Amino acid sequence: MTGGDNGISGIARPDIGLPLALKDPLTFYYVVLVFFLIAMVLMAILVRSPFGHSLKGVRESESRMRVLGYHSWLHKYLAYVVSAAFAGFAGVFWAYFNGFISPFDMDLNASIEIVLMVILGGPGTLIGPALGAGIIVFLKNFISAYTQRWLLILGTIYILTILYAPQGLINLLKDWLKGRQNKACGKKPSGGKG
């Protein structure tokens, strides 16, 4: 039924109607873009909601949130369900994009690549993982066209990110912009002896 190791091939894009003929690559791109923006807005609403703030509290100190009366296990469970819904949502578009799905899309390398996308872009942010994914996909396609050792180059980029931007590129950019703004206003950086 699932094709085993061979996966499922020949997954056709649904033909919703004339204005949304998903078989056309450009139309499919815009449909995916619209759904990506909807997902980002929904995630932003979720993060700014009381539930999102309580999840941040559970992340920072689960015991403190339990003392305050929050059911931390239920919060983590619901976060897992919501993240699985978004992942399934993206997985459907991935299957339609490739026209093929295999067990190798869920192997250890794919999971590690997703974690590295988050680390590169910036954990704890909404736009950071999307930026990290864009950078990695671009580099994979660009570098692999010129050399067989593109994994070595990607590995070097990951190591440099961990050494020089451990909170990701988005947080590094925020810190840099904050430093420039403080410099322009004539403020001294906080946290030093003075």
C-alpha cells in the first residue's frame, strides 16, 4: 500500500478549478506562499496569546509554572499537537511539490537538517527557522552545482554559526541593530563596569 522503501510515487496535485490549477508550477508556488503566510500569521497569534506566553514560561521554568497552577504536561502536549498539525500541513505541500514521498524523508539526516535550519536561523523566533531553511536550501542547490563536497561547506557554515552566532542569524542581526541604535543615541552598552 505504501510502497515500502520505494515510497509512494505519482502523487498528482489536485485540480481545484480553473483559477487554482495547481498543476501549473507558478500557481502552485503562489498557493504555497499564501498558505505559508497564513501559517506564519497563525503562529504569530499563537505566540502572542496567553497560551503562547504560558508555553514560554514552561520552557523557562517548568517547576515555577506548576507552582503557579499551570498544568505543564497539558501545555507541552498541546504544543506538540499544534506543531504536528503545522508539520503535517507542510508535509502535504512537500508531497505535492515532489510528486513523491518516501521513508527517507523522515530519516535521521532529514531530522538533523531541520534542527540545523532552526539553529542557523535562530531558535525562539518565528522568522528565524524560515530564514535558516531558505539559506540551507539555497546553499545546497548552489554549492552542489559546483562541487561534490558541498556537505563539507555546509558543515563549516554550521560550525561558524555555532561559534559566532549561537543564538542564530536573526538574533545576531537584532543584537547588531540594537548596538548600532545605542551607538547612534550615544548610550553605553549595558552590563559592564563603569
